[in-house]
Amino acid sequence: MAGILGGGLRNVQPIKAPKHALFKPCDGAPLLTVRLVNIRPALTRPALARPAIRTLSMLLSMTLSMTLSIVLSTALWAPAQAQAQTPAPAAEPVMAPAVLAQATALLHQAAQAVGARILTLPGDLDARLKLAPCTQVQPFLPAGVAVSGKSRVGLRCVQGPVAWQVFLPVTVQVWAPAVVAAAPLPAGARLEASQLALAVVDWAAAPGAPQAELSALDGRVLVRPVAAGQPLRPSDLRVRQWFASGDTVQFVAQGRGFSVSTEGQAMAAGLEGQPVRVRMESGRVVMGLPVGQRRVELNL
């Protein structure tokens, strides 16, 4: 004991029989036995005994805490390790292939209206879904769903013990001719017919429809570099200004079977693709789309 406490401690003796405390760990951990000894100092040397008791109590408390930590760690680690070593069962398909084919065919039919070659690529449902058995699954198109690019098809159970409804992600590719860069072009390049070509591309691969006619891009300026074979979309081109604020413009309102033209004053610069307000001679303000030199159109 003197070696542990670092002094010549004497007159320290046990006053009761040793006690054994049993700590029963969780299954799989070793049985731990801790022997506790009550110690009190002799009455003749109190100044030396009290510090010794405090030091010994601290040692016992630290030992007990460390041992319990090891026991608990062993009990918790063993089940987790066994679970990690258990191989996960192979995932089964959430939806039957025939249902997926029916769903993609529905979206394929809707996209045919654009008159191009359509490819529909179904995605995957969440493998964590646990759908009840169903004898008849009905595909449907959600309201407002896009028929090209990233889209989705609804699937609902119409005959089964439990009604459910899920959405299948689908990618719709629309392949048609469009204007592409014949060679790599830098930002700021002014386009000429010799720099462009026609090629069949996926119109739905990015936002904004690409240009379909070479003449529509003559003299346009690029705002970003374009790779060879890349279709030219509105976001690649510098916005054209057709007129300035305060200019007199021709305002054309047109619909099925009629067209009305009048003059007005532009209340802002006429930027391509951005609506602009026009004040008429009567003082009425209308909204239209700049489409050419000092020309604004409103389609009704």
C-alpha cells in the first residue's frame, strides 16, 4: 500500500470482512468481480490517515468506472458486430416490368405530339417501399407533368386489399434536328453560317429549346464557350435589344383569325424574350413580347 500511495503509511488496517460485489454484464461479456475493502486510520495518526483514505477511494472509484465502461462497451459492440457481418438480402424489384413498360408507353404517347423520335427511360422506385400486393396497377399522367426531359408517371393500385399510389421517375429524350456548333467556339464569337451545322440532338437534355434554323442564328453573339456538336440554346446567346425605352413601337395583337396593329410608346427597353409594357395613344398600358425591330406582339 505504501508503494501505491507514495509514503510510509502505517497503522492502516481493515475493520470488516472483505465484501465482494458482483457486476453481471450483458450476454457475451465476462463476469466481473470487484473486491471492496473498508479502511480506516488508527486513532494515533489521524493527520496521515485521512489523505490516504481519500487517495485510495479515488483509485477504487476510477477502477470501477473504467471496468464498467469496458463491460458495457463489450455488451453493445458484440450485437452490432454480429449484425454488421450478416449479409443483407437481395433487393427485389418494387414494380413488375410489365407495369413499368405500360407507364413509359403512356408518357411516350404524350410526347409524340412534338413530331420527333422519342425515347423513354424509366427510373427506379425507392427500394424501401413495401407495397401491398395488387392485381391491377393503373398508370396515369399527373396534372401539369412535363412530357419531355425529367418527368414522372403515376401508378395507382385499383384492385387490391390496400389502395396505394406512387410516382415513377422517367426521363424522356426528344431526338430531332437542331443547329449545333461545327467546331469549338469561344465566348463573344459572332455566329456565321460556316460555323454552324444541323444534327439530330436530344432537345430535352437541357432547358430551352435549341434553334432549328441556321438563318435564325446569323449574327448572334455567344455569351459562353460552346463545344463542337453542342446544340445552341437561348441561354448560350446574348440577349438582343430590339428598341430603347421611349421608342415608338408597333404593337400587334393577334389571335385565331384576326390581327390588330397600332402604335404605342415603349415604357422600357425591348429585350428579346422579356415582356415589355407599351403605353397606347389612349393612355392604356398593355403588355407584349418584343419580337423584332420596334415590334411588340401579344398573342391572344
